[in-house]
Amino acid sequence: MDTVKVSLPDGSVREVPRGAPVRAVAEAIGPRLAKAAVAARVDGEVVDLVRPLDADAAVQILTEKDADALGVLRHSAAHILATAVRRVRPDAGIGFGPAIDNGFYYDFQVDPPFTPEELERIEGEMAKVATADDPFERREVTRDEARELFADDPLKLERLEELGDDETISVYRNGPFLDLCRGPHVPTTGRLKHFKLLNIAGAYWRGDEKRQMLQRIYGTAFFGKDELAQHLHQLEEAKRRDHRRLGKELELFMFHPAAPGSAFWTERGTTIYQTLNEYMRELQLRSGYGEVKTPLLFNKSLWEVSGHWGKYRENMFLVLDAESGEHDFSLKPMNCPSHHLLYAAKKHSYRELPIRYCTFDVLHRNEVSGALSGLTRVRQFQQDDSHIYLAESQIEDEVKRLVALIQEVYGTFGLTATAKFATRPEQRIGDDAMWDRAENALLVALESTGLPYELKPGDGAFYGPKIDFDVRDSIGRSWQLGTIQLDYAAPERFDLSYVGEDNQAHRPVVIHRAICGSFERFIAILIEHFAGAFPVWLAPVQVVVVPISDDQAASARQYGDELRAAGVRVHVDDRNETLNYRIREAETAKVPYMAVIGGREAEGGTVAVRVRGAGRKQEIVERGVLADRIREQARTRTLQVGFE
């Protein structure tokens, strides 16, 4: 019998009949593995267990313990969702149903839209589909066969016509439901046991706001009951911490239709914004950066040189030139090209390098209206942006400095970070030789730091590879923030140079670097990370002074003046309201300290201090003691509040 050789992760080799399904490998290893198997990795590709083995291959059987298996389960959950929807709404048009980071979704064309009551019913039908334990059956078909199978599904037919002539077309059936799909899937619907439908949202077909609006149902699924419960708890906690809700309650920012996608910052919100800005400015100036400012509006000639006019124009706000009548200008969506002009404005010696520019200029990007979301996706924003011009031999040392700086910043906020190394994308500028050089230089520099990293093939910037940093917040969510991007292309495009030791002209390389990313998005993350209860140094109001009665109002105002003179952000609440009401207001505003002044405190020059989160407990201290404590906590940027 004709056989193929299968290489296993432990180095052993087995033979199975040619054309046998991958599950035959699991069965050959043992019944326990065959029962636990979810999918497999064949020559690096994740496939389902029914995929035939037609040639020698490296095979790894995936169980629930393997990270890739969860994505397979969630993809299958999306198909089970579509099966259930077709039971509830037989006329529903079927779009796409992928697995995503925290679950899955499926897009449907329905009229009228789904109701919350229907969502519950659909979830119930999903449970029935799962209980049926139908196998996921894969079949390869011709294009004509697929057209016939999906004749009543125009969304599927559109996707079908986009497939290349040499692309394998496969369909999957579970019970009565048939879908055009590449897979992979779990062996049977019964593998889905722990899942939850979360919400319904509108989504344009293919993400194109000019196309029809579909109904997107989001859900999540896990192999374990506890993991699902933990995730649902995290979602509830995320709702409680939602920066859009807290931003309104704490009076930090607002949005208005007159300026869609651009935040209006209140006095309190501006205090946070400026405090963050000052921290980043202080840190960078101490680290050898020079702050610069460049214009907001540029002629298209700049963007043509940089490559953005051809590859990024749809995301830029174009401005009409009154003389030419053409949209020949743009608000800048990023700072790098203007920094290159600054560098090129004069000659530089190798002795000057690295030259580190930092800026906090306002940027504009033309995000589609449907993508705007609070502070996390806006059209106007500010970055802690930096561009570093250096010799190729300096890359390793500079990356070490940058990694240390990034870790210091995140540590200040109690955030932990992990690194990802992203390589050349499909759409890019520069030849393969340039990319080989850039990727090797950045990877060597990253590995010299000793920092663990995850490889992200194809996820680099269009001009160079990058190191991205994901931070994990207080409830375990991951956010992509900082980046270190190595650029060999810009110095060529902008003809940048420096004079070397040999008195000859040399090309520098450029590092693009951001730590917070946009301040808007970073502040959104901080609001949710701290649940609005900012550490003293960031808190818009650090202490509220509350006189018990009108008799102590003058003493309270005097103390407020003393605190302001000492550099403390203070609010004196001497309104004609009850003491409990004013204390409750300060607690709701999440102010770190409340300084209560009664008759005894007014006479003795003391205050009764309540600490945020400590309930009714209070401590009598000298007035200067509280001021010193607040100033010291602000100076050291500690995350702790209190007197311990």
C-alpha cells in the first residue's frame, strides 16, 4: 500500500496510507489523543482532522491545550451561529463568520434587524445544534458547483468570484447548513459547549460604507466553563470601566457633531492631558531628545516623496488649493516626513548622531465615521512621536535605550508589556535586499535586549520592520501601544546624509518611535485601567476641601489657597449642601483625598483626611502634612494613595 511519512514533534516518524485523514495520525498514536484531538498543524498550517495527507509532512496534533485550537473552536462556533440564525430567520443572507481575538462574529443581511429577544432564541438554537453533534464535513468543489450550491446567497457568490483560478474552493456542511469556507473546523458541533452571544452591531458589507448595512452578531466561546465565566466577568468589568461612560461622569471630555471624531477636553480632562504631556516631555528631554514643531498643512509633493500620497491618501484630509483648484494639500497624518525635512535642512556629522527629534504636534487621519469610537479611534490626535537619525552601527545600542525607556513609562502606570517583531508586509516600498538588511538589523538589536518576543510575519510598516509593544491592563486586556520602526527607505527617498569619519557622505537610518501612541487612546486606556481613580500625580483634582458648616468656610478657602500655592490641585466645596452630600460627590468624582474641616480643625490648624477607597475612616493631620504628602506622591508618581 502506498504510504506517506509523518514527522511528529518528538522527532519520531510514522507511516500512514496516502490520502488518509489527519485524524489517522492521532489514532495511530493512541485513543486518548484521538479523542482529545481538535485539529492539526501540517507543515505549519492549521487544518482540520479530515484533511487528507497526500505527501510526507510534519504533523502536530492540536488539543484544547494548544493556543491555535481555540481559534478553530470559535470559527466553528460562528458556523453554528449561522446554522441557528437560518433556523430562526430562514431568509437571512449569509456573509462572513471568522474567529477574532476574543471570540467570533457572523454577518447577516436581514430585514427587519435582529431584536434582543431573537438573540436569546438564536443562542438557544445554537445549543441544540451543538447537542446534535453533527460532523463538520469538508468537500472541495469546482467554481460552477459552488455557484449552484450558493445560487440563493448573493453575498457568498460575490466572495466566490474573488477567488483566484488556482485557489482551492471548499465547502463545509454541518447538519443541514452549508457554507463556503476554507476551514479549519473542530470534528463535530458537539465540541462547542461553553459559549455566549454578546451583542448585535451594524457592519457595512466588506467594511465599505457605500455598501449595504448588515447585522453582525458577536459571541465568544471557550473550551472550559471557568474560562468563559472569567471572560464574561471581564466584559462586565470592562463595561463598568468604559472610558466613554466615565469620561462623561467625571467630566473629562465630550464629542460634538460639529467636529466628529475630535475630542473636546474639559478643564479636568485637559489637566490629565497636559500632565501626561509634561511627563513625556520631561522624560524625553532627560533622555537626549530635542523637541521640534512642524507645520500642520503640506503640499502633496512631500507626501509623494514619502510614498503616502500613493499608499495612504484615502486616510488623509485633503485640502483644496485655491490657485490650482485641486486637492493638492493635506493636513499631516503623521510627523515623519516633516522631520526628514528638518534633518535635511543642514549638514550633519557622524559626531552628532544619534539625532533624536520628539514632537507633540496635532495630527489628522480621515477615519470612516463607522470606525470612530470614543477616544480609542479619533480623527484628531496628538502623539508622543519621535524620529531618530543614526548610523547603522548605532542601531543595537539605540534599541536597547528605547526598550528601557518604554518599559520605564509603562511601569510608571502599572502596565506590563510584551513585544512583537513584525516583518515585511505584502504591500511595501523598497526591494528585498533592503528589507533583508533592515529586518536583520532590528532583530539582532531586539535579541540583544534579552526581551522575549512574538513573531508577526507580514505585519510591518510599509517602509520597514518594527517592534510593537502590547500592554496588559488591570483587568487583563491587551492593548497595542508603543512601536520601534526601523526605516531604510526614507533616507533614500529624502536623500538624507551625514559626513562620516572618512569625510565622505553616508546614509543614516531612521527609527520611528512612539510610546503612548496617541494621547487620546492612551488616556482612554488609563481611564479604564484605573477605573477613573487616577493616581495622585494624574488626578485632575488631588484634594477636595470640605468645611462642615459656613462657620469653617473661610478657614477652608484659606487652606485651599495654601494648597494651590504649594502646587496642589485643589477644589474647595463650600456649597450650601449637607456634608454627606458633598463627601459623596467627592467620592463619585474619585478624588484621592478629602480634607474635612470642622470647628476643632479650624481652630487647631488641622484637617480630617479621608482617603479614596477607605470608607469612613479618617485621620487628623497637620495641614502641612497633607500638602507634603500630596506633593511627594505627585513628584514620585507613585500609584499608591494614603499615608502608609
